[in-house]
Amino acid sequence: MSTPDTPLGPRTTDHGPRSFRTLGIESSCDETAVAVLEADGRVRCNLISSQVAAHAPYLGVVPELAARHHLETLPRLLAEAEREAGLGDIELVAVTRGPGLIGSLLVGTCFAAAYAWARKLPLAGVDHLEGHLVSPFLSLDGAPAREAPDPALTLVISGGHSSYFLLAGGDARPLNRTRDDAAGEVFDKIAAALGLGYPGGPAVDRLAELGDPGAFAFSVPRIKDPTGALDFSFSGLKTNAIRTAQELTALPLPDPANPPQAVLDLLASFRRTVVDWLLAPLDELVARHQPQVVAASGGVAGNRELRARLAAWGRSRGIEVVLPPVALTTDNAAMIARAGQLRAARGILDDPRAMAAYPRAAWKAASGPGGKPMFPKL
Ligand code: KG4
Ligand code: ZN
């Protein structure tokens, strides 16, 4: 016998946790995204509307503009999802609650809560990072979502994160962190100095393909930490790379579409160094935690060299490496819908009348292997 369906309580059956056909909504920064996942995590539709063009004249995201764009775009994407996937039998609404731009988050959470309330559907508020953590286990070729093997080691590398996490027993625990800039942030700052536009990661990645990664030797700091945290630090590398570029040529580049060969070599060497640094703690962390798989997620997990090098590392060690499709590395609503499904399966739901958004990370990053678990059950 099943418990009755209610918008505010978990729905379970005698046959274990229930799965829900889910509508996902993501609006934490400058991408408006709506997705529909079948109950088994199959991605039925994954819509993303980028605001890059709207913010480009200001060389960064303008919060007020972002919130207004979300407000205009969400109803349009919802109508598109209705046409593509049908919303009549949606059983759960999942939405990003934080961290992010508060105005943008409020648009998404109010929209999702109103939709859930009006249709008497359960609502799951999800942390954006939780979405990135589950994204490697989603596919875009019609396959159901995969259960994350337990334990799994996941490297989350985005505009705001550069940490390995251990996913074990339904919890996600940060194992290290960056002491200064996030990995995506350094790609963006190099790109900004060169005049390559925002976000800069994809442009630097593309141009780095044309350069010689051995041309410049950048050193990376070794952080000595008595807790054995294996932390990252990227700001020295960033300054060094920008200073070297200034010595090579006038910045910003007069013709950013065709940089001189020396700049291409510099970008290739920079990318090689970032990837070296990101992969440096891997062997040690695998030895400590014995994961069944190693995964990567977040925008920088779309980087060509990172993907190739991580896959090669996995082959050489006989460890499975799981990477999300490139389209699911950057912000999307499919990952939010999936994280919502996993929350709902554990009975963790939110009251649509009282769901607050939060702008800052809701947990304290631990700086060592003995750190505390991050957010409730994943
Ligand atoms: O996950 P994401 O879309 O947003 C955040 O949660 O931050 O990540 C965006 C970041 C940006 O800094 C962007 O420059 C970087 O990911 N990025 C890349 C690549 N694609 C996106 N960095 C390096 N190589 C790429 N191919
Ligand atoms: Zn993100």
C-alpha cells in the first residue's frame, strides 16, 4: 500500500523509494534552464537560454539584468518544455535554492514554488553544487541516470569551485579546496586580460589547441598543510601568465580571433599547468579513499585537455573515469532535476510557501580529510 500523495510530504511505496517524473529549474546565475527527467533519470528535455549577449557589453554578469532575463525567459522555456516533453504528468518540481545571485535565485524559486503549489506537486530545493555532483551520472543519449557507485571521488571545477568531493553513504564531503581563485575563474581572468570575452574558458581551451604546451614553464605552488589537505592555489599562476603575456604583446590583443603564435603557446602552457595541478592530488586521494570511480563536473570539466588527461589517467590505473556529456558540464537544469529526484527519494522535500533562497554556500568547506559532511543527504 502506498502513502497518500501530498505536496509537502514524501511519497513512498512498499517497494522502496519512489521515483518521480521531474521538472527541473535552474536560474542561479546567467543561464536560464528548464529540464524534464523521466522517473529513471532519463533526460527527456534539457533547455538552456544563455544571457551572455545581454551581459557582454558590461564585461561581467549584471545581477539586476540577470534577474529580469530569468523572469522573461522562464515562462517561454516552460512552454517549450510542455511542447517537447509534456508536463501533464510531472510528479516533482526541483529548483536551485543557492548559492548564486539572490535576485536570480528568487525568480527561480518563486516560479518553481508557485508552479508546485498550483499543481499540488512536491517541491525539492536543491543546492547548485549538488547538481554538479550528480551530473556525471546523467546521459544525453536516452539512457537512464546511473546510480553513483559508492564511494565515488568527484572533482568539481567551475567558476566557483575547485574541490575533490567524496560521495559515500549518501553524503558528499569536500576533501580539499582552492586557497584563492577557482579554476574557471583563472581561465576567465586570463581571457579578460587578453580580450577574449566572457566566459573565457571555452575560448582559451580552443586557442590552446593551436599552441605548444611545452613552450613556457610555469611553476605551481606546493601547499604544505599539516592536515594533508592537498589544497589548490591558482592566483600566482594567473598573475604569472598575464605578466608573461604582457611581455609578449600589447594587451588586450588587437585581433583576439588571431593571436600571435607566442600567445597560443602561452595559452597551451597555461592550460597544461592548470590541468597538471588539478590532477596532482588524484593518486594520493585514490590511495586514501579507494573510490570505485573518479568523476569530474562543472564548466572546466568540459576542457579538452582535462578530459583527455583524466581518461588516460583512469586507463593507466585501471580505474573507471566518469565524465558528463560536455553539454552538462556547465550550468543546466537536468542536473538540478536529478538532484531533486535523489532528495525526494529520501523524503527530503520543501514547503512551497516557505522555501528560502540563499546567496552564499550553505556549508563550510572542510580543508582536510577529517572535515565535516557538507549538506544533508545527497
Ligand atoms: O559550472 P559553470 O557553468 O558555472 C558555475 O557554476 O560556475 O562553470 C562556468 C566556468 C566558467 O569559468 C568558464 O570559463 C569555465 O567554467 N569553462 C571552461 C570551459 N568551459 C567552461 N574552462 C576551461 N575550459 C573549458 N572548455
Ligand atoms: Zn555551476
